[in-house]
Amino acid sequence: MTLTTTEGIRIGTAPDSWGVWFPEHPSQIPWDRFLDEVEKAGYEWLELGPFGYLPTDPHQLEDELGKRNLKLSAGTVFTGFHKGDDQWQRAWDQALNVAGLSSRLGAEHLVVIPDLWRSDATAEVLEARTLTDEQWDKLGAGHDKLGKALLEEFGVHQQFHTHADSHVGTYQETERFLQVTDQQYTNLCLDTGHFAYYGGDNVRLIEQYPERIGYLHLKQVDSDLRFTVLKNDIPFGDAVAMGVMVEPPTGIPELAPIVEAVAKLDPNIFGIVEQDMFPVESIDLPLGIATRTREHIFATSAYARVH
């Protein structure tokens, strides 16, 4: 039996938990089976995932979600504002597609993932690992411009996702990002696994910057394997294939204190369950993990709800 409360944050899931990283890939689960399994696993909220994986016709998508009692929490885009002003059009073109579709189905958030300094597909080093002061300023200004435009055009809130192998991953880098952005337009999608990947204390960040937590991705990292990954400078994509992101409760951080801390800030915040795993060994694997993870969250925290 599912435990629900009126105070808890809203728990959902995402295509990432089924090993979906691309709009199309031969190893990925078909989108209709994915939606069937999200419902079967007990979730009602989900993210859009890579644009083009789920149907992009709003009427078709609304019908497919509706017949499974599913609802959208957010879409996702990728940005590289530190690279210069020419990045604006690239970001906005994505936003027109993703926010344009997801907002029509009621989603009020857009998760924004920064470009990586090292490719997660090829492991190629694309640029320096750290930003200059000028690049930090460009990064902040670009995200505030995007956040303002999203609010005005779609009524959608920008939630910035710190990420492994990106320029914003550590605690100090995350603090600096918050310093160069305006909370009116830019806040955090706190990914608990990615933040812990670099040793970040999720609860500490929540307590120190409560006004900047707008959204959660709930996942765990293998505490021992992450040090092997970092010591040997293993690319994030390879680390995922090695199993660096693990099924709760076998990794860190503990999720219940994070859910509780965020629920006290705003019970309407989403906690979207993710487990980075690409490629998956079998398309039969994700359903069991997603089901058990939801059950673990509800069994360990009274501050979670389905609806």
C-alpha cells in the first residue's frame, strides 16, 4: 500500500531511469512500453526526457499520458552560455520545442543541463575544466535571460542541473553559480547523486540556500566507486556504464533527510527519481529498480506523496 501525505513533495520518475538518453537508440525501451511501466511502477508524474523520445504532438502525448493517469513535471534542454552570446539562439530554439510542448500539458518547470567539458558519448575533452571570471559572468547572464524569457513566454521556471564533468559540479562551483544568477529567474534542480559525486553535502546546500532549491532529481552514487572514478579520471559516461549510479539504498546520499528538508521548504517541489544507466543490460531491468526505489522512498519518509 502506498503511503501518501498532503505535506510531502511530489515523487515522480523520468526516462533516464529506464536508460533513455537519446530521442532514438536501438538499445532503448520503446516509448509506449516505457509509459506502461511508469504506470505499473506506481508513479503519476514523469519528465519528458530527450525531446523526440515521447510523442511531440501535444494531442497525442496528452492522450497517451491521460489513459495511463500520468502527468508531466518538466522538460529538459542543454545550454552552453559560458561560450558566448551565440549560444542564446541554440538554447531558445530548444526551449520553444520543449517548453512549448511540456507547458501545454501543464508542466511548470524546465530542467537545464550545462554542456560538459568532456563528452559523455566519446570521452573527448572539449574545453578547459574550469571557467574564467568572464565565462562565469556570461554563464550567469545567459541563464537569467533564459529564465526571464521562459517565465514571460510559457510561465515555466528554469531549474539548473549541476552535473558531473561539467563546470558546475562541486559545492564551491554551485555556490558561485548561485552568486552570478538571480533567484527570480534561475534556481537549482538539485541532483542528489551528481552533487554527491563530487562530495557535495545535499542537506547542507538545502539548509544554506533554501530559497534556491526549486526541483530535485533523486538518485544515489556508489560511495566507493566514485573515488576510483575520480582518482583515475574516468569520464562520466564510462562511469555510468561501470555502475557508478546505484539503486537505493545501496549508495549515498540517504534520500529521506533530503526529502524531509525540501518538503519543509515547499511541499509542491518535485522529487524526480532517476538512475543514470546507459546502456542498460536488459530492457526488463528498469521496471523493478524503479518500483523498488519508489517503495524505498515512501517506506523511509513520510514527506513524500504520489499526487
